[in-house]
Amino acid sequence: MDANGFGMKQGIFRQGRVRLLLSDGQTGLRCLRDGVRRRKSVRGCIVGADVGTLHTVIVKKGPAEIEGVTDVDQPRRLGPKRAGNIRKLFNLDKRDDVRRYVIKRPLPATEK
């Protein structure tokens, strides 16, 4: 998104905003009726200085560490809830007790 909240759209090779005629089902337009088309402002996919938010995902770790990102190991805050997903995460058998492997968030002690 840019500083004013307009989302970036793939395939628009500009740095600024453009007004496109979007139909239902395209990114940037949600409509409840069929056959609706609207002209909306969207931002191009070229990253510039006016981009306010940029979401990224680390796909592959290189040989050097990135300070504050890859040098710190962050544990999972919450684990899966369903028994099948817990078995898949910990490579458990059907006979293993799943309740022993539930990951819960730590709750602060409350005084009464």
C-alpha cells in the first residue's frame, strides 16, 4: 500500500496510481452483484519512496545473517488445535497422547 492506502496491483508497471475499470472477481474490487464494473484507483507494482507498507516473506536463508531477522530464533506463539495437525507437527503416531503436545500461550498469574 502507498501512504494513502491504495493497494498495489500486479501487472501495472508504474510507480504511481492509475484508475482502472475493474470487474467483479479482480483484485481490488469486491461486489455482491454479477456483471458489475467500477473504475477504481490502484497503485502500480513498482516499489518507490511513497510506499507505506510492504509485506515480505523470507523464502531462502543465505550465508550471512540479517540482524534482527534471521539471527533471532522466535518460537511459535500458538500451536495447532486439531489432533491431526498436532500429530503432523510432532510426527506422532495414532497411539500417542496428543494432549501432552498442545502448545499454549503463557498466562500471567492473577491474584485474587
